[in-house]
Amino acid sequence: MKLLVAMLFLSAYTARARQFDAGAVVLVNSIAPDYVDFPDLLEPYLIHFGIPYSVRNVSERDAFRELDHFALVIIGHRALDTPRRFVTPAQEEALVTALKSGTGLVTFDGLLFAQHRTEARPIYSYLAGLFSARYARTVEASEIWIGSEAPHYIANQRPVPRTVKLKAAMHVPGLEPGDGAVTVARAGGMALILAAEHGSGRAVLFTTYDWVRPHIKGKLYGLDDLVWRSLVWAARKPFVIRGMPKFLALRVDDVSGFGIGANRHLGWIPTANRYGLKPWLGLFLDDLREDPEAVRRLAELTQKGLATASVHARRWTEFFYLDEPLATDDLNRNIAAKAWTDQKMAANWAEAEKFFAENQIVKSKLVLPHFYEFAPNNSEGLKRWGAKLVGTVLKPGYGYGTLVPKAGPYLTGEPQRSSRSTDPIFIADWLQVPGLPEVDMQFFNFVAEVRDITGYEWAPSRVPVEEAIRRGVEESRREFDSLLPAVLFTHESDHIQHIRPEDWERILAGVINQLKQDAPIPVTLDFVGEYMRALHTSRVQSARYDDADREGAIELIGVSEVPTQLYIFETDTQAPRELEVAAFHGLASVQWKQAN
């Protein structure tokens, strides 16, 4: 009988050892003062990066059980348990044991020491030990320096080293790492990110994450890759994320067909096509109808899938989706004075439908209005148009300069900002129309703009060609490194119509040539919007890996109307393996076998 019990125990242990979760488990403390930072600031990263994860509260008895069954453990916020009410020495040891066995650790809890009378003592003995960290005084930092003595995966974004200036100073806990810990980034002369190896596992410490706060710096400022690269580097391999293909789209607002020489009559579009770009065009309807040559070209381009187009406005000062919005208040904000009547709004949409049909122009599924301004009574017109996607930084019925609505993935937990803000903005969420809950979840809102480089958009005119190229490359790489699709966004009215054809050619050639090493995938903005909606309406439910058979299985849940990609990191020295997931409704599963 004893032999039988021993054999059963060994069999169960072997079965457990053969399989592990190729995702992450997050440890939080819901009563800690800094707990809110996880849902507001850090969890949106996990959601957007597509990390399969579960959350455990350390106040619960089994929070530390079987941590060695996960590819990665994440400590989700500062001051996890400074009073030591829940995290016992035995639980610390369980975490260290998991790390030694190969489970990775990324901790955002940089509060490692507490002052006891005149002496600084470690709060958690294991963390100070992992990074050989010694206490030093807290400092103020006004910039972040990224780089290490030897090349490191976490600090692999070009250029290396690099410096990112902060909007406001932040406090950085003073830690002096010892032997075995690599400083990947510094702030105020102190370590900001430490990386270390322990047994078969790897660990990363963020001494502070205050740079994520919008008033200090914020997301999409060239620091987001430090987060996802830390997760990937530390995790036991293979590690699964949904990630983002390097899609490259061109968005052009205020399109009338104006231009210089061969760029007139939309002649700049075939030049873009030669470099693989398929622009989305926000049309000035009344301007365009006065240019039959441009209309014929537009029809041909949209029929061939070389451009997509929808109505932006009638002209620069004549709006389509609402009435007279250019009145301003004492804060110089545009005010949506009033919506068109329902009859007038229906007539506008009917006119646009007729223009597109008579001229055989294919309608874009994405509608993005002039100054981002919709009146609330556009939902019926959008549905008849066949629009599934919109692009706006405003609530319908509000004017440009008013607050950006709280929207996923990054703006739900942040203070609201002005829609005129020069901060980068990324929205991928359902449009909500005030007072019309029945319209919710009908139109997916997608906007990606790296505004801080020039103050708003790409702006490739009125600067030397080399500067226009630099702006386009920097904007695109910022988005790639943040696991966003790259959207080159500009206007025909303010920029393209003022660029000579030969300079437009040089600008596009320069941008595409410099991005070759990134291997971008040129697509339409419509496609990007549909892809982002699929990521929003579905998720990775589980990722399992059998170490003995070297086989993995991934389950997804939700609705994905287009095929999407998964990325399996089998090492941090090679590109991840890509797996395509077909469109699905409900459940989908993908199996893979690791190469020898």
C-alpha cells in the first residue's frame, strides 16, 4: 500500500511538472494604499499587450500556491504588504523556490526598505537579496536614461543608450545594486530598472513606475517597451503574448484634390502606393465634386483597394456631421453649437451616399469627422453607410478642445485631458453616445496619434525633406515599440498640397527605406481598425505548455471577425514564433510544438 501511494504521488508530481501556464499570475493587495495603481496604470499594459494572466489577492490564503506552474509572476503595484499582514516568510520562500525552478518575476514594488528608528531595514528579505540591493537615499529625477554596460534585451529599443526627459520630476527610491544585478535604466543617477538571474529564473525590479503617470510622462512616450520587454525577458520560455503585428497605415484628413503639379487631382496617392501605402482619405465633399479628374481617380483607387475614403466635411469651414461648430468659448474651445435637425442630417447622408454611388467610389468602413466632431444624431446615417468604425477623440455632441472621454485601453484610469493636448493618444474602444445607450457597442472607435513630436501630426511640409523623414520614422517606430500599429497621420490641406511631387517622393522613399529593418506591413486604416476591434472583443483565456512533449495549447474566447496573430517567445535572442488564429465566434484553440 505504501508503495502504491508513493507511486501515485510521484505520478501526480510528474504530471504537474510536465505542464505549466505559459502566461502570468499577478499578485496584488486590494487593501494596500497603492493598489489602485494596478487597475489604473499597469493592468492596461497587460490588457493591451495581450498577456494571458490571472490576479491573486495576497490577503487570500492560497495566493502563493503553485507559483512554479506559471511562466511569470508579476507583483502589480508598490507597497504590496509593507505592514507584513499577509506575506509570510514561508510565502516569500515559495516565491524564491518558484524563481529558482525557472518561473520569472517582474515586480513593480520598489519599496524594499523601511526606516526603523535610524536604520533602514528590508521589508522583504527575498527582494533585497535577489538584486543584492542596498539602501540609499531617495532622489528626484527629471529624466530617464536607458542603457546598460552590455547589450540587454530590455533596453533594446533604438537608439541605445537614450534619454527621455520627464514633464515633472519624480522621486526614485535609492537602491544600490550589488554584483549580479544589471541596471537597465536609471533616473536621477539611481537604478530605475534592475535585472538579475536566480537559479533557473530571471527577475526584474522597477524601483518606481511613476513615469507612467500622465503628469510626469505617460504612456506612448517611448518607455512602454521597457514594460513588455521586461515581461518577455523574465518569463520562463515559452511565453505567449498576443502582441501586435507591425502594421503601417497612412491617414490623410482634409482631402480636396489640391496640390502642386502632378500631386494635384489626388496625384500624390499613386506615389504613396508605389511604396506600399494605401491611404485612408477624409474627403471635403464639396471641394472634391468640383474636381472631376480627382473623382475619377478616387473611384479607380478605391475599387482597386489602393485607398479608402469617407466624408470628412463639406469644406474646411463647412461641416457635415453637425451645424456650425466653429464658435468658440472664452477658453478658445470649439463648441458644437447644435446638431442638424434629423431631417437635415438624413439629407446629408443621402447626398453622400448618392455621390459615392454615382461615381462608383467604394465607401470606407471607417468614418472620421472634421475636428473629430459628430452630433449625436448620426448613428442611423453611420449604420446605413455601413460604417463599423469611427475615429474621434470627443464625445458626440462635444467640441474640439473639450475633454477626451475615458476609453480603453489606456485612458479609463487616467485623469481626463483636453482633446487639444499634445500628449500621444490611443483609443481602441466602443464609442459611447451621451443619452443614447442603445448606440453603445455599435461603432468601434480607433485613434492612434503620436502628437508630441510636432505638437499634433506628422506634418511633413515646410521643413527640409530629411526632417520630414525623421518625423515619420520616429512616429512609426514609437508606435511599433509600444506594440501599436503605426499610423502616419497628416492633412492634405495643411501639408501634402504644399509639397512638391519630387519632395513627396523623397519623403516617402526615405521613411519606407529607414523602416525596412522593422519589416512593416502596409495595410489600410480600415484593416487596422477591424484588427483592433478583434483584439478588444476577444482575448487569450489560457496558454498551457507541456515541457515533456514540447507542445503547447492556447485557448481564446470572444469574437474576432478577422484573423489575428499570436506570438510565442521561445527565447529572447530570436524573433518570436507567429501563429495565426482564424476568425472565430465563441471559443478558439491553437496548438503548437516547440522546435528542437
